[in-house]
Amino acid sequence: MKNIFKITKEDSTSRARKGELTLAHGVVKTPAFMPVGTNGTVKGIHHSTVQEIGYNLILGNTYHLYLRPGIEVLEAYGGLHNFSAWSGNILTDSGGFQIFSLAKLRKIREEGVEFQSHIDGSRHHLTPEKVVDIQKVIGSDILMSLDVCTPPEITYRKAQEAMAITHRWAERSLKQWQSYENFKGHLFGIVQGNFYEELRKESAEFIASLDFPGLAIGGLSVGEEPDTFVHFLNYTSQYLPTAKVRYVMGIGSPDYILEAVENGIDLFDCVLATRIARNGAVFSDDGLINLKKAIHEKDTNAIEDGCPCHACTTYSKGYLRHLFKTGEMLGGMLATEHNLTYLYRLMQRIHKAIDEDNFNNFKKAYLERYYGK
């Protein structure tokens, strides 16, 4: 199997590394944050603007796209790239997390998952093979295998059972993906094991033993305490081979991103940046800023000096506050562009720190300022 990932620089002060991930729609420079486009669009921002910022890998959601617009529609358009007018790369998750979130509406069996649509209550049955087939129709550049995601504080036995199903589904997903001819998408396996070290080690070693082009750590950032997240991220990542690209699912705050990079993680995604933007919160080097607060009413300054986004180059914090207080949709759109621009530029700064063998110092100084310590 062709290796799609190449490490270009390793930081001497940590496990952080830079790399190049070669996909069908261009090379992704890692570490990379991926904006989330659940329904085939990153909320509140044009795809062209996302690309102008510098992103060339975004997420789509298999579960939601399967329900709407449906596979027949996507097939008619030749996939999500054509349907949504996005020319960069697309990673689609398996839908495992969304099905996990529908605890009262789904049943997990050996064959697959039965669930009720959150939209109209219709019943559906997804197998690991069908999930891979759906992502092939979507035209995903990175596909994820179906897994069983579990919440914190379940018993060891339940965690072990879920992990075992995830492993069997991984093998079935891989076999289905390997049966395709002339398909350019790459399937990633997902490590589970809940918050038990023994299971995490077993799962990481098992998934790494399979012939996946890339590996993901699942089941983190699902409601556990930050210290628990950091511990299990560190613990799990040490059992993954360094030669393959590594992805931690569902993280997008600067502190979690820095922890992931320090542990040799290459890819991460989260809805946080766009979700908080729609509610008036924006990233800055001095921490989150709530633009709705009265303190900004007459503030003529930009959110962040030197930021090239439209919010910062054109408008003041006072005007942005006005947009949110009057319910104008432009407020959320501008804040979204700012947050995605901020995270992209943060990744560029991280790349520079790795190049200079200075990642640990960069992380320490950044977090001290971000939290005002």
C-alpha cells in the first residue's frame, strides 16, 4: 500500500512533528486543524473563503449526509465535491459518534447499528460495509471506519465489549475498502478502549496492526475531565506507529490542539470554532472574547491586531457587538471567519515552532498568555 504521509520535521523538545499528507485533492501540511462542514457546508462562511484562509481539508458528516440529501442525490451529482462546490479534500466521519449521541434511538448489534432518524423517526440499519460504501459515494478523500463510541464511567466489561465490536467492524470495513478498484479515498481505523489503560493499549496495537493508511484516536473529548483527556491522549498515542498519520477526533480549542500536537498528533477537528462564533465568542491570544459584553460597546479596536480576516481588517469590536445585539446574521459570519482564520494562523505558528525546535517553549508561553497567568 502506498504511504500517503511523510514526516518532514520532528521537534527535538517534544513528540511534535510536521508532515505532508498527500490526498486526491491536494497535499495537506500537518499538523492541521480541519473545519467541520456537517451538512456539506461549514456553517456561516463561503467555501471560497475557507479556501482563501488556507484550508484544503474539511469534514463532512456521513450520518447527516446519508439522511439528507441522501445517497441517491449525492450519487446523481458525482459526490459531495461537485454537490457543494468544494475543490479541496474532504474527510467524512463514520457516523459512529452521532449514533452514540442517539442512545435512546439506536441498538448496536454484531451485524451493525439500527437507529431511528432524529429527523423523521424512520428506521435505518448501517453495517460497517455500508458505511464505507456511503463514503465512497460521497467521494471522501479520507473515510472513517464504523466504531462504537462509549461515554466516560462505563464498566470495564462494557468498554471491552464495545472495543471488541469496534475491532471486528474495523476488519470488515478494511476488507470492503480493499475490494474497491480505482477509488482514491483512504480509510482510517479508529482506536477505542474508553478510559482504561489496558484496553487503550490493546486497541491501539490491534488497529495499528491492520493495513489502514491512517489511524484515529476516538472516544476522547466526550465529556471527561481535561486531565483525563491529556492522560489518555498521551498514553494512547505512544502505541501508534510514528510512520502513519494520526488523527484525534473532536478537539478544537487552542489548549487541546497544543496537547495533541505535543503528543505527535497530525490532524484534529471540532465544531467549537464555528459554534461559539455564532454565539458571539471569538479567539484571541489573550483568551476568548465575548463580543456581546457591554465593555465592547464603544471599542474601536479590532478583535486581534494583525489578523487578516474581514472582521479584523474592516470592523471594530463595537460594531461586531452591535451586530450580535441586533441579531444580524453578519455578526456570526464575521466571527466564524475570524475564528477559522485564527486557528489556521495558530497552526502556522506551531509549524514555525517545530521548525525551530521550540515547540515546548511556544506552548508554555502561548498558554500563559491565553489564560492570563
